[in-house]
Amino acid sequence: MPVTKAAAKAARRNEKRRAKNRPIKDAMKTGIKAVIKTKEQWDSIPADMVSIAYSKIDKALKAGILKKKTAARRKAKVAKIANQ
């Protein structure tokens, strides 16, 4: 339990932000996992699947969930998996 009014307000803000950010982050992770799973099962990955994963990463970046270099690193990971 928050002790002060400010702490209570901060807790409310954090809950709202978490509720907004969680679905975006989950969608991004799902897109990346789909690329990985497809690569494990098949030799090639459809280009649209990589594009969707990139899009999810970009949306998370735009929403402020990821930092710029983290997004770049995740995109590079997807590209590396797709090109193997």
C-alpha cells in the first residue's frame, strides 16, 4: 500500500501505463517467436512474416516501450534468423 498521496497516484499511473504497454509488447514478442518457430520448421520464411515482425518492433519503439538500439538489435536478430 502506498503511504502518501503521491505514491498512490504513481501506482495508479503505473497500472494504466502497464495496461497500455503490455499488449504491444506481447504482440511484438509473438511476432518474433513466430519467425523463430517458422525457421525451425521450414527452410524459408515468408517475407511478409519478417515484415510483420519488423512492424511490431517499430510500433513498440514508437510507443516508447523499446529504446532505439534495443529495437535495432531485435530487428537484426530477426534478419539473422530469416537469412540463415
